[in-house]
Amino acid sequence: MLRLARTCPIFLTMTVLDILEKGFIRFRSWVSVFAVLYAGLIALLSFPYFQGHLVYLNAVKLPFFADLTTPEKYGLSPNRTLNFHLTTPDNESIGAWFVLNDQYYQSLPSIPSDLQAYVKPALKDRPTVLFFHGNAATRAFKVRVAIYKALTSRWNVNVLAIDYRGFADSTGSPSEEGLTRDALTAWDWLLSNGAKANDILIMGHSLGTGVSSQLGALLGNEGTKPRGIVLLSASNNIPFSSIREVLDSYHLFGMVPLMKPLALLPGATQLVSWVLVHKFDSVRAVPNITASVLIAHAEDDWDIPASHSDVLFQAYLEPHLPELAVPDFGPKVLSDEEWAKLTAQQVARKEKRATLVDHTDIHNFGYVDEFEAGGQTVTLVKTHAGGHDYLPLQEGLQDIIKKKFSVF
Ligand SMILES: *[C@@H]1O[C@H](CO)[C@@H](O)[C@H](O)[C@H]1NC(C)=O
Ligand SMILES: *[C@@H]1O[C@H](CO)[C@@H](O)[C@H](O)[C@H]1NC(C)=O
Ligand SMILES: *[C@@H]1O[C@H](CO)[C@@H](O)[C@H](O)[C@H]1NC(C)=O
């Protein structure tokens, strides 16, 4: 088309078309540069080392030059927070903060100096939230400190927050197995200081929901029941509930759909599932978790779509629904009989779901779905607002969790 048009005798048009053509060639070369960069990025991601960095972002140590030995710098009261290190069975050193509940701290006659001596009385006094943060940054990150403040004052609980291996001032480098070990070490520390399992509410945010689910499964395996498990802005595995979803929704910095172009290539799905080593499959942990679970997600979460929490809730619900026996699909047409059977199964599931699941709309806030089966309550809270990072700070959500797990 361009060439044909060039036979046009008008000089001006020619110049314009020339520029257009040059521009087009330049555009094409930019596209190839981008394609090469993209291919390079994807190739890098096939190395567990780089994948790890992208999944955990543990090299992003925000706030910059954080002084984790002085929680006061980040707004917590003087000597209310014990900064210390846990040692894991494989000898990693894990940085941790233990924040005393506000009422207990305020009841002390003066600012304590030997904080270690107040850990046991505080654990005896009130329940404790064992908090597992998401990827990137440290336990001193602003929004995280805001969470400890809210929980220690609004709920009047103690908070133990750790930085996994490879994060902040902890040693080592992150892996699914390693983070799970760190979580169990933190749990054991609470028990060894006199907390009962039922005094501890496990709470994870984002990547921390994967850690919480793995810990919950380990505890379930040995017949231990924490007060509950709270999964906020959950991703079902890292990254995400199915490889198809990885391809569709893995966003870099919340903007660039990184993997989407890959989805167009044949065989890419299998390749990515084979290559991903950092999984945190919270759906697979479901059958092993015996404690009650609360899952919450904001509808305006742009990092991890709220559908991840639907998938997770469904995984908890599934064993209690009539089976959906899908006939082998192939290059054939289902018979009327097969269709009728399938439809009947779906109707039965829908009816059972309706009798099992309690649905409550909360005006201007969101909704709550909940069911109880075999001594386990599973709750799904969807909020209209909160986004990814600020969901834990939604007071309405905090109130629901507090009530659900009787933190009075
Ligand atoms: C554990 O690590 C520390 C350094 O972090 C080292 O000094 C110590 O020897 C190690 N212990 C064992 C048993 O490996
Ligand atoms: C806080 O604790 C330290 C010892 O860990 C002590 O030296 C300091 O005086 C305490 N701060 C206040 C304000 O009492
Ligand atoms: C769940 O339990 C089964 C055995 O009951 C075990 O094989 C599996 O490894 C457990 N999964 C997790 C995530 O702990």
C-alpha cells in the first residue's frame, strides 16, 4: 500500500509517506528489540534463582536502610516491641518482632527495660496473632506496622511478625520449604513461651497466605489446632491458582501483564508449570487443614484477582458437595442420557451449596459466605475496597475476624 501510494506525484505526500515508512520500519525494529528482551526475561525466569527473586522480591528491603533494632522509629511505643532472632532447625537466623498487646503494655507501671521478661506474661494475658507478610519489603514496612498497631490496640492481642529467610536481617535465601520451616519455628517459639495452640491466630497476607496454609497443613498433620487461620489477599499458589492463570494474570509492578504473550504460544502452559519451582499450592494444603479458616479478598485488588479466593473457598467446599463426574470428553457428542446426568449432578450441587453456605450482604462493605462442616468453619469475606495492600486495615474486616475467632 505504501509503495503504490508513492507513485503519487505530490512532493509533500511523498515526504509524509517517507516519514511514515521510516517510522514503520523503526517501529518494527523496536518490536523486535522488545521481543528479544521479553524472550530474555522469560529465559531468565526459567532459572529458579531469578524466579525466586521475582516471586519473593526479598532483595527489595523497604524501608531503605531500615533499622530493625528500633521498632520505635516506625511508630511503635518505646520498648513495646521485642526485636530478636529465631534460629531454625537448619540454622538460619530469622528476624522477628514481638509486639505486646496494648492493654498489657499500658498496665505496666513504667516503660519496661528487659522486654524478654514480659513475653510470657503477655502470651498468658491475651491471644496472639502470628503474622506472615507478603513478598518484598521487611517487617518494618509502613503498612505492616499499621497492621500490628491496629491488631494490638483494636483487638488487644500480641503480634509476632517474622521476616522469612533471605528477607530483611534474616540469613539464607527463600524457598517454599524454607519459609514453611521459618513459620514453624515462629510457632514453636510461641508454644515454648507458654502460648497454647488455641491462643494463636495464624494470619497471612498475599505470599504469607501460602506460608500460612503450609503451616496449617503441618499442624493439621500432627493433630494440632490453632485458634484459626486467616488468609488475606490470597494467591492460591505462587504465582497463582493454575498455570493458565499465571499466564493470564502475572503482573509486573501491577501494570505489565508479563506472561500474557506467552499464552499465545503452543505448549507454553506445560513449559511454565514445569519450570515453576516456587509453588505454595494452598489448594493442595486444604485437605490437611483442620482449623477454621477465614479467607478475605478485596474486589479492587489489582495485584491478585479476587477470583483466587473464590477458587480457594471452593476447594474447602468441594468435599462437601455431590461429586461432579464428568464423562470423558473427546471428539464425540454427549448422548442425551449423559447430558441429563451431568445436568442433574449440577443441579444437586447447586442445591447442596445453597443449603450449606450462608450468604450475608453487608451494605456498602461487601459480603460474607460461610459454611460449617465437620467442626471446621470456612468463611469467605469479599470487600468492595481495600485493594491488595490495605485490605488488612479494613476495620469492617477486622471486626468480622475478631468476632469469628472470639478475640474478646
Ligand atoms: C549456625 O550459624 C552460625 C552463623 O550464623 C555459625 O556460627 C554456627 O556455627 C552454625 N551452627 C551450626 C551447627 O551449623
Ligand atoms: C528500653 O529498654 C532498654 C533496655 O533494653 C533500656 O536501656 C531503656 O532505658 C528502656 N527505655 C525506656 C524509655 O525506659
Ligand atoms: C497431607 O496429608 C497427606 C497424608 O494424609 C500427606 O501425604 C501430604 O504430604 C500432606 N500434605 C501437606 C501439604 O502437608
